[in-house]
Amino acid sequence: MVPRRSVLTLLVVLLAFAVSGCGGARGASRGGEGSAAGRRPAPTLPRGAQSLSFDATALYRQMGMLARGMPFPLLGRVAAFTSPSPDTTHVVIAVSLPAVALTFARQSDTRFRAGYTVTVELSQNGQVVTRREVEQEVLVGTYRETTRGDESIFHQEVLDVSPGSYALAVTVRDESSQRTVEERASVRIPRLGPGGIGTPVPVLEATARTSTDSLPALVIAPAGTAVIGRDSMIPVYMEAYDPPGSVAPLRLLIRNESGRVLWTDTLTLPARRGLTSGIVDIPVSRIGIGVGQISLTRDGARDTVSSYVFVSFGAGLPVATYDDMLFYLRYYATPARITALREALPEQRPAAWSAFVKVTDPEPRTAVHEELSAYFERLVRANQRFSDEAGVGWQSDRGRVFIVLGEPDQLIEPQLNDMSRNRQQVWIYQAMNLQLTFFDQTGTGRWRLTQSSEVRFETEFRRRLK
């Protein structure tokens, strides 16, 4: 069991933590994380890019992380830290998955077991440079823990590799079902000598290194996610390297998803024999809401490293960019409320969102916005049920009716002439005294509201928004 930091509520079942040393290698992350390249602003997703599943997989990948969605979810980060040898770098490869992804078997009245294998491989020009395969088992005390869908099982590998560009492959195989998930990425491994900076990473736990002769003692939190209104800080582990007796101050910058600087600070971390290291608790209020880019640099230096953290909109709500969240709310809130959120400056967004939650939450005494959570559950179900309608399921006519009004009390498909391709569906909502008719004129499964039903639905929709 991994202890939780009180400032960041991350639910953990257990940690599978493995360390290996493989000569001749050096690690870094994909994109901007852990690389020696100059800062780049966080990429902006096209509107609705996550709308196939609302699981944030596309967002995580845009931020340079390893990510795979259902049916076998996986999240991963890659971080680089200096090693005792100037020719190698410690590469920490951290992955997490939900317990529900594995197949558990009852061991006794009080224990359930699942086994899995993690394989990490780095290649150059099609040739494997280093490969590590580890078998692990998970033991939990209740059946409920086996069904958890949050980030709950953690695994790490530490490899030593030489500077350069690599192809990374991470594979996880469930022992019982033999189901396998594989995620690949291109990583660039920097040379971390004096003046260099290690990858800043969100952590569950960490002990600051006092010497480069030791391995990094940290447990990375791949999701790196806090919840607005619940969590106050995100702990981030940081390292920098200087010649003994010469310590250059570190400069911390927090940017939002569009690259705008929200906060800067000069860090004072303990320095020991050329190694500056420590945990910095980043205030969630400084990150704002949505995607936050944490960058480290030194005054006058070109070397900048960065990684991403995420501030979600609430428990049970999807991790998303701010603009995407407003797009998702189109069937929930009035245009005026969405406009007020959109016009809020980046530093004002947490307060604007809190005000929105307060005015729309019918049960403010509970920790969860039940109505908003139920709304997003219907979004997901609409995507699953209506995804074959020549577009995104939740934006189809049947999808938006389902999201706004829920499941109909009765669904009728009138029997028409066998030669007719104009199929119909009638959804009946008895409590509203409402009957809506959809038609499939082409016979291709693209159901549209009839004109009169569109008017009736819009009337009910506007009434509910008020």
C-alpha cells in the first residue's frame, strides 16, 4: 500500500515497483518531457477530439504521455535523471492501470489475486538496445477493489541508456486472460551534465536524492491529476545539476494549455555536492483548470524541461481542456452560463467554474455534483449507443435527446411498407406528455428528428435549461 500525500488525493491499491540497471542507456520522455529541447507550448486539441470516449486518452497523448483507453487502459510517463556516468542517464518509465483491467481470482475468503507481466523495450534503428520483462502479482482484500476503474496499479522500471533517440515499447499482459496492451512512443534521451535539469514529475511519494550515485527514490503518478475544489496541491519532484560549490537558481513557470504564463517563481531547493533536488508542492490555484505545463529553466540558460499536470473539473467528471469542457456542456447549461465561463481570463477560470458549480448543483452539501456526473454518464452511453449514425454519437439527434431527456419510457418502431426505406422510431416520455419521432429516410441508420419533433424537443430543452 502506498501512503497518500494529504495535499493530493490519489487512490492507490498497491505499487508494483521494479528497478533494473541496463548498461549503455539513458532515458527521457516523448516530446517536451525530460528533453533538453526548448520550451514548446502545450498542444491544443481540435474541439471535440476526445468525444469518442471522453476518457482523455487523446489529451494525454497530445501532452507527450503513453496512453491507451478501453478495454485495457494504460497511462505512462518517462522521466530522465542524471546517473554517476557522464555517458548514461537514468530513465524512469512509469505506468499505471486500473484494477478492473486485470482478471482476478479468489485466493481465499479475504484475498483476490491477479498476475500480469510488464515488458519495456528501447530500440534504435530497428535493433533492441535494452529490454526488461517483469512478472508481478496483485493481492487485494475485497472484491470491490478488483472492479476499480481509477488509476490504482503502478509499475516502474529504471534503465540506464546512452544519449540519443529511441523507440520505446511498453507492453502489459494479463496473466489469466492473456489480454495484452502495447503502447509505443519515440523518445529523445538528453545528456544531463552540469547545468542540466532532470524531468519534473508529479509523484505519489519521493525522497530527494542526496547524491547522483543513488537511484531516484520516487513513485511517479502517471495521471498527475488533481480535482478542483478538493485538492490544494500537486507534489512535483525536481532535480538540477551544477558543479560542486556553484548553484544556479531554478526558475519555475506554470503555463496553461494555450501557453500563457500563469505563475512564475524562483525555487530554493537543497543543494548537495552538485545535486539540487526536492519536492515542490504546486498550488492547484496557480495551475488553473484543465492542462497545466510545468517548466523548469535557469536565468540566461537555453535548457528548459517540462511536463504536464491536469486539474479536473470535479470528481466523476472527465479530464479535458477548458475549451473542450465548455463544448461538452452544450446540452447542460444555458448559452449565457457557458459564455461567462468562456470569457473568464485563465487566472479567473477556477473561480468562474466554482461559481458555475454552485449555481447548478442541486445538492451542494455533497462532495460530488451528482447531476453533472449523471450528465456525463449519459454522454458516454450516447456515444456507445449511437456511434453508427455517420458522426459522433453524442452529437446525433438520438444522442442529444437521450442526453437531455434520458431513456424514453417507451420506444415504438412502426411497421411500415416492406418496400419503404423510411423507417421510424417513436420515443415516448409519459411524465412530460412528450412524443418524439425519428426517421431514417436513407436506410443507412442515420436517424433524424422530424421537423415537428425537433420543435417539441427544443421547447422542452429550453424549459429544462431555465
